[in-house]
Amino acid sequence: MGFISLHNHTELCGHASGSIDEYIKAAIEKNITCFGFSDHAPVSVNTRESMSSEETETYIDMVLSAKDRYAESIEILLAFEVDYPLHASFAASYFTDERIDYLIGSCHFIDGWAFDNEKYIDEFSKRDVDDIYTKYYKTLESLVSSRLFNIVGHFDLPKKFGHRPLRDFGPTIESLAKKMSKEGMAFEVNTAGLIKPVGEMYPSKEIIDIFFRCNVPATMGSDSHSPQQAGCGYDLAIETLKAAGYRKLTVFRKRKPFEIVM
Ligand SMILES: [Zn+2]
Ligand SMILES: [Zn+2]
């Protein structure tokens, strides 16, 4: 089989480069057979790091038209990466919109601080690292409980710049994993972390082991912000998933899960 990539951006979000066509051409070259666009849904703080509410329909039209145009060579899926809890500018009707294949729920803000943006990296030195992780996982817990999403984005994102927790968050992660499994919510192996200061995928091998034990469905994405990133680090991602015990990946079409053999 070919690869799948369910987490990809476009130039519409303001911090990525490349048109939809450029991403698709790069994906076909990398032998990706199922490629999902999940650009940043409007975030309800004015950061210009997402599409605006007015651009949402333009984005949907662009992806759906590409889906038709490339139907012979690749499966294109329509999705959004939605910020939790800052999704108030993303109209509520999109959460049940039948055109959308899946929603990735992601937390990029703690107390209004965009902790994954390198512009605000100084804030890490002013805070207690365990407190950051505690608040982050609490947000994920409410994200999962909201039942609004199909996939949890980059599960251990606060490690992006190399800040690791001091205390063991294993039990917290395990309880989250059980909740996700119960809700049929997947995690993604997100390879973008490999090219960030932390130099490893999200989530870590240890977390993937917990997810496998708790029966959490797995999916994959390169979180590409340029066409060149499409499918990057996939050999390592597959190897890590297989080592944990995974043999299947999950894709979502019209919000329903489908398993495919790895
Ligand atoms: Zn982004
Ligand atoms: Zn994200």
C-alpha cells in the first residue's frame, strides 16, 4: 500500500507555503495514496496564524475541487485542524458538516500563550515545566470529552523546543488514552517534530506504547507547512508504530473511521 498523510496545511493559514496543487503533486511523488488537507480553522484570537472565518468556504471549495481533479491519482480528504478551546470563530455548523471528512483537535495555547510559537519561547523560562504539561493535558482531557474531534493533534506538543516534564505523566496519559479509545478518537503520528528542536516525532515512543496497550486508533501525518515536508520521516514513523504493535492505520471519511493495513 501507499502512505497516508492526514495532517497538512496550505498557504491560506498565513505561516505555510505552497498551493494545494503543489502539495498534491509532492504527495503523489512520495507514494502517498490518501492525503488530507487539515489547514488551521479560524482561531478566535487575532494571531493571523489561521485562515479567517471569511476564508473558510474558499478553503472548502479549493479542497473539494482538487478532490475531483485528482480523483484518478490520489484520494484527497477535506479536514480542519481546529484549536481547542479557541474555536469560537469556526462556525458551530462545521462540526456536523457532511462535506468534512474529519477534524483534528489541537491545543496550541495555554492561558492564551501560544507555547508552540517560537516568538514566545521566552515564556518557558518564566513558568514551571510540570505546570505547563499539567495544564496542557487538562486541556486535552476536555478536548477529548467534547467529542467534537476525530483525531488529537501532536499529542505531546509542549516538548517542541526541548522542554521535557520532570514528573512522570504516564498515568495522566493512560487515562487520556482510555478515554480516546472509548470515544473512538485516534492519535496521529506527527513527523513534524523531527525537524523541530526536539528532534523526535509527536508523540514519543513511550506514549505510542501506552496508546497501543489502550487500543487507541493510530493515524499519520507530516503536519506539512511546505510541499517538501509531505511524507517526511515516514519510514521511521511506520517502524515505530510497528514496534509498538500497530498493524493498521485509521483514516476518516465523512467523519467515519476506516482501517487500512500498514
Ligand atoms: Zn501551522
Ligand atoms: Zn498544530
